[in-house]
Amino acid sequence: MRTKLDVFALILLVIFGAGFLLAISWPLEARLFPFVMCSGGMVVALAQLILHSRKGKPVAPSAPNPNIAAMKRDLGAFGWVSAFFGAVMVFGFQWGLPLLIFLYRKFQGKAGLATAILSAIIGGVILYAISSLLHLPLYAGLIVERWF
């Protein structure tokens, strides 16, 4: 073995292989999910092992990037994703998604007020149309469930 990544890939290959073998005797409906997940994991682990075995010498892991601008960008993306989940949890999909579209377009996209509002309205209408046409029950959110 060349690196810790190879050992990790080998361990994952064994775990996914064991999960695949354990699910063989299960009924079709029960084994479908483990088959899909474990076969995908085995393919990725095998690809990792094959790619590392074809290299001439092991590559040392790169040092973390001390670039402050990149760190701010990553924290900003993490903040928007967290805000999405928080808005959906608190306000539900029907109100949280348009709210996040408005906030993202206004502050991150630096769009004008009218453009941000129009984007939020269009997003809300599309979400409502899809959920109505497909009869999908969307999560209502903590506030909407409790008070409306």
C-alpha cells in the first residue's frame, strides 16, 4: 500500500462488499437499496485503488489553502445552504424557498429590488404549480404548521 488513501479505499471496498453480500438473501424490495449503494461504493473504491496503483510515486496531500478570500467564499456558500435548510424548516417550502430566492438574488446576486421580488414570485409560482400538478405534499414548516 502506498498511502493512507489506499488503505481507506481498501477498507471501504471491504465494507461495501460485505453490505452487498449480506443483502443477497433479502427480498427484492429490501435488497434494492443496499445493492445500489454498495455497488456504487465498490466502484468508487476500486477506481481509487486502480488510479493510485497506476501512479509512479505517491502524492503527498496538499497543504490547506491559507487564502482568506477562498475561506470567505466557502463560508458564504455554507451560510446560504444553512439558511436554505433553516428557512425550509421554519417557514416550509412554500414560503421559505421564495424568501431565500429573494435574499440570495438581492444580497449575493446584487440584483435590484424589483428583480429580486420578481424572481421570488416566479420561484414560488413554479413551486406551487409543481406541487399542485403532481399532488406532492410539501413540508409546511414549524411556524406555518403551528399558527396557520
